[in-house]
Amino acid sequence: MRVDLHTHSRVSDGTQSPRELVQAAKAAGLDVLALTDHDTAAGWAEAATAAEEVGLQLVPGMEVSTTYRGRGVHLLAYLPDPTHPDLAALLTRVLQGRDSRVPEVLARLRALGIGIEQHHLDAVSGDAAATGRPHVADALVALGAVADRTEAFDRYLAAGRPAYVDRWAAPLLDTLAAVSAAGGVAVVAHPWGRHDPGVLDAEGLEVLRDAGLVGIEVDHRDHGSAERAALRGIAEDLDLVVTGSSDHHGLGKVDHELGCHTTAPDQLERLLDLAAGAAAASGRTTPTVVGR
């Protein structure tokens, strides 16, 4: 069984529709796929229909933008109820934060001599739940200002670059509480992707475990072999689920092909068992995994 638990569609910053993503996952030989668009569940219904059609198991999820001890952290939330008031309010504010910084980003790019306007973003963002830096990057590519998203971030959009604008992200501990209240489970995404544990060292991860974190995304392109080994050791010490994922964005990220990193079947089963327990504790029925 091949399991990929971290992917993105055009509903956030991927380049495929949810249906196209599911079809590509099936073609890539995956058996289980999680759709984890940034801060939204808007693609779940389309992905579920497509998964039923092609015979693929689908785990609904999302990747929530959070902050912890002054650092941005991405949290993968699996099988929560996105309509739960606590979680819905948090997601709404995060999405508003994405949208609200775009005008200033565009103004800074124009000050650098790049003729970019809102309609250029509208042309590339499509049905995304919010417009973010990846869409600005795509617009820059379309304008010929850069070759690809990577160059756009490296030259203009990453933290510390001339067009970077900060935005609101949800406090991580509040997000863990909201995901639990919504009957879901949470896994920290690529925690050492900067090759520096920082606040997500063993002590920091233990604090998060005690606050409701159930797993660590270990096998990810941004982690080297030494980092993966160290994170596996921490996961074992803290009794956390170990996941592996592609972080696929379609054409939006190079070397993130579907299934390039996967989650072991026994770890998937453990994650789903924990999700069923979280749903029961919140008063929900057992969460739905399409095709299971």
C-alpha cells in the first residue's frame, strides 16, 4: 500500500484541480491520498467524488499556518470537522490574513519596477480559497519577471526579501485545541525543513505532544537523512506517529512528485485510529475516509 498524506490542489497553491490531483495520484500508483490544502477544506467534496470514481482512498485534511515561539509552523490537520466554530473562525482569520497582505506585496513589487496588478493575480489564482505569495509568484512568471516560483521567492517574496510582507498566522497551541475540538488529529509538517530544529527540538515537540499533537512528518524532501533519523528517534521517544509525504503542488514545486515519500501502512492505521478516537471524544461520528 502506497500512502501520500500531504498534497495541494488549485484550491490553495497547487496547480491541479482536486479532481486532477486525485487522478494523478491514481496514475502514480498511490492507494491512499490526503488532500491538505492550505487553511481550507474547500476542495474536499470534489476530491471525494473523484476518489470514488477512480477507486482511491482519500483522507480529508488541511495544512494550517501557525506560529509557535516566534516561528512559523505548518500543521497538518486530518479529518477535522471544518464547520466546527472554533476551527472555522481560526481558518477564516488565516485566509483573511493571506488576502490582506497582497496589495502591499504588489505595491512593493511595483516600487521595484515590476508592472504587476491585481488582475494579473486574478488570472492565475482561479478558484483558490485565498490569494497568497505562490499566486504572486505565478503572476511574476507569467509576466516574464522570473523563470519560476523558486526564483520569485528567492528574489522577492521570501522572508527578508524586498517584497515580503508579514501576515497573521494562528497560534499553534490554539490550533491544536481547535483541531481536537473539531474531532481531528494533527501532525507537524516538515518541522526541520530549515535544517535547524529551533523551537521544534525534542523539548518543543514534547510540549506540542502534551497539547494534542499526534505525529511528525519525517520523510519529506526538505529533511536530509540525518534529520530523518533524529526525528524518528524523537517520534519513538514521544510515541508519535511517523508520516512521509510528497508535499505535491503539481507544477508549483519541483522534485515533489506524488509518492516520492510515503507513509507506512501501520502508521496510517494508527493515525486513523487516533482520528476515530478524537471524533468520538468530540461527539462526532467516526470521520469519513473515502473508499475505506
